[in-house]
Amino acid sequence: MSAYSRGAGRGMLRSRSRKTLWFGARMIVGLVWWELIVARLVGSERVQKGRLGRLARLARSFRRLAVHLGGVWIKLGQFISTRVDMLPQEVIAELADLQDAVPPEDSAAIIALIEAELKQPVDELFAEFEREPVAAASFGQAHLALLRSGQRVVVKAQRTHMEEIVAVDLATLRTIGRWASLYRPLSRRVNLFLLIKEFSDGVLAELDYDQEADNAERFARNFAGDPAVRIPKTFRQYTTRRVLTLENVEEIKITDFDGLQSAGVSRKAVAAKLFQTYLQQIFEDGFFHADPHPGNLFVQPLDAQTASALNLKTSETAGNSSAGTSFLLVFVDFGMVGRVTPAHMKELKEFIIATSLRDVRRLTAAAQRMGFFLPDADVRRIEQAFGMLFDRFWGMTANDLSDVDFTEMYGFAVQFRDLLSTLPFQIPQNILYLGRAVNILSGMSTALDPQFNAWKEMQPFARNIAGGSGARTAQDVLNEALRLARIAIQLPVQFDALLSQMSTGQLEVQAQLTQSSTQDLRRLESSVSRLTWAFVFAALVIAGTLLLINQLTVWGALCMALGAFALLRIVLK
């Protein structure tokens, strides 16, 4: 029986909390046991060999728990699966395809909620109302209906008691977060409280259907000038915080490749249009659909007359005979949205321009300003890695990348093993949804068009934003000129000081070890320390044995006790 069909009684809420707290406790105890205790007993190298397998099994256990409980926990799995900066691919693979789908709730309860929210019986509100839901998810379910005006709509209603269930689940998650924050290796790398707050804010926003209606209307305004994009109309008189009524715009699902082929729509054109809409959302509007999975994107084929009436261009619809049937790209479900601040938008544009120009230093500087690197990251080393990746892989399609020889990737991993071992990268909290959207978008574009080339699609946009920022570019040129002038003025004085130090023997040269060399020295220091304590242990045991043989019991016992301390020091060190 589903967790939802039992209602939100106290017993059910306590049971949900106990199950998740027990899972969280086992997870944290397992981390401490393997990473702190066992690693010190048998060595971190041995523990590291089985780490990926343990994390994958943990992700599998969480997946089973999320599927059983639904709601917040499925969304948490989806949320975590976007953290490519924190988690290995084995964990992400276990969580990436978690589906937010559960058995539907009893229609009578949902209809009662709709009538309570809209303050009228559904038979009076709608000319037709289908009792059986057309879709069911963790937070709500959707029913098809017909307004008395003849407009076909989708009525999305929140599940009963859902706000209570979400409140308990989020409180449980915060408790597990407090426990996990005590594990220093994790809390040093990840700000768990910010991560949980970001996730919780997103979940609570999805429960507010008034906010979702606002989002849909904002998207409609943003794309008002693009006739090739369709956003469903919102019917405010049939919308409350827990009920949302939208125009029914479902056509061909974007991943229904057979349906697209039957309609004569070019998959390549759909992939290009989808990519272009996200460039606008992120870099121009600063407001983007953060959940572009296949269930939220549709394609509406158009006949020639309709396409002509909408004044669609061939480049917008791929409507010529060689490219395929004209179409509209349709977005639905606006509960999860992301925002890009003006400051971050400026740096993201730097990303696009630097990538287009293959300017590694400019790309790395923008990433650092946005907070993509941990404070102790070796930026020069990262520049070297990016430069090598650019030289080898720039311009490749997904198929080209899949054909890259394993030995070549292994060689790269060996060359930059210091970066791969420390992973000095992080996704800033305030653009977390952007990372998730880009991740989903990348996979969908490649599925639509295996030859999809993001580099090529990005070039015109990069030229436009670079050309459209003339005033800023001029200011940058002026600032750079002033900087160079200051350097030129100071250079003779600095050069004279350098020569004086050299002539008097006062010149000092400082060298800084690379991160990998520092780690090697620490391992060597640790090995020497353990060897020293091993000699101490052996000496104390031998001395204690000789003293006990000569019946000097007290001194012999003392040497044995000190030997035991030395052995413990070796094990824990």
C-alpha cells in the first residue's frame, strides 16, 4: 500500500521519520567506521579500493527508500544526482533516473479538495471532468477537464495532507544534516546547511501552485516574441495555492522519436531549438525552467497554413521541405525554476565567450569568480587541465567523445591525478538548479540528435553577446590599458631593485611544491613516523620480556604497557 493512500495519520508520519532517521544513522556510522576507524587499522589505500562499491550500494539503498516513501525523498535523490562536483559517477548513475511517480490517490479525496479550494462542485465548475487522473506524482496529480467555454484544460491538484508530510520529511532531513555535519571530512567540503536550505526552498516552492502560475505567466511574457515556443495559458479563476488549472497543450512527447518521425518533424531541428531557448532563458532572461525532463517538454507539429499565420521563420522551426515539418516547442510544469543574478549572468557570458574563443585563462578566471573552485584549489593546475581538454576535445560531438580511446583518458587521469584525487571543484549553491538543468538538457539534446554539437550551436550566440556588449568591452579595454600603464611606470623601479638585490647577494628565491609533491612528502613523513614507533614498540617488548624473565615484574609490566601504547599509536597513526 502506498504511503499516500494511508493518509497522514500520526502513526504514518512517525513511521516515515523513523525509517529515514534509521537510514541516515546507518549511513553516517558506516562512513565513520570505514573512513576513520578501518582506514587507520588497515590503511587508507585498502579502504579506498572498495569506496566506490560501498557508495554505490548506499545509493541503491537510498533509491529503494525513496521509491517506497516517494515525495521529498525522490526529489532529494534527483537533487543529489546533479552534484557531479561532490559525488562519483557510480552514485549519480544509481539516482539519475529516479522517477517522480507514485500510484494515484483516491479520486474522491482529490475532487473534495478541488471543490473545497474553488468553493463549487466540479460539475458546476466544468462542463466535463475526468475522475481518473491522467498523471500522478508525489506531490499532486492531474485530471483532464473541459471548461464551459469549450477550452480543454488540465487541473492539477495537490495530494491531501501533503503539506504535513513534507514538513515532517524536511524536519527529518535537517536532523540527518546536523548529524552528518559532525563528520568533518564531509562538512569541510560541503556546506550541508546551505545545501539542505536550497533543496527545502525548492520543495516548498513546488507546493505553492499560485507561485507556479506566476512562473508560467512570466515564461509566457519572456517568449511572447518567439512564436515557435508555446507556454500554456493559466486560468486564474480556477487556481489557488493547492489547485492549478492550465491550458491542455500536450502534444508529442519530446522523446517520442517514432511520433516525431511520423509527424515529419526533424529531431535535429528540435534539439537546436531546445538549446537556443535555454540560451535565451539563462543569458538573456535570467529565469529558466529548471526541470526540463521529457515529461515537461512536447512538440506540436504545424501545417503549412498555421506556420505561415504564425509568421514562423525556417530557422525557428526547420519548416522547409528538406528539414521537416514546422513545429512549436511546448513547455509545461513550472514548479521548479531557477534564477540567474546579473553578476552571475555576466560571468556566464564570459564562460560562453571564453569557450567559443578557447581562452583557458579567461574561462578559469570566470569560474573562480563565481566560486566553482574550493579555496585551496591550484588554479594554475586547473588551467593546464582545461587547456589540454580544449586542445583535444573542443568541437567534438557526443559520438566523437564516446569513441575516444580509453588509454588516452587514462593518460590524462595519470597526468592530472592530483586534481582528480582532491576534486577541488564545487557548484555554487545559487546556481545549483542551473547545473541540473544543463545536465538534463545535454542528455536530451544528444538523444534527439546524436551529432548535436553544442560548440557549433554556441558560436552565433557567443558572437552576439560579445558584439552586444560593446560599451562593456570598451571599458574593459580602457581598464586594461590603465593597468598596463601602471606596470610600465613601475617596471624601471622594480627592475633596479632586483639588480641591487642580486649584486649584494640579498636575492631570495622561494619555491612552492605542487599539491601532489606535498602529499608525497606527508606520506613519507607518516611512514617515517610509523617506522620510528615500530622500533620503539619492538624495543619495549624485548626489554619487558627480559625484565619479566629476570622477575622484575613491575618494570617488565611497565615496559609492556608502554609497548602496547606504542602499538596503539602505530595503528591509529
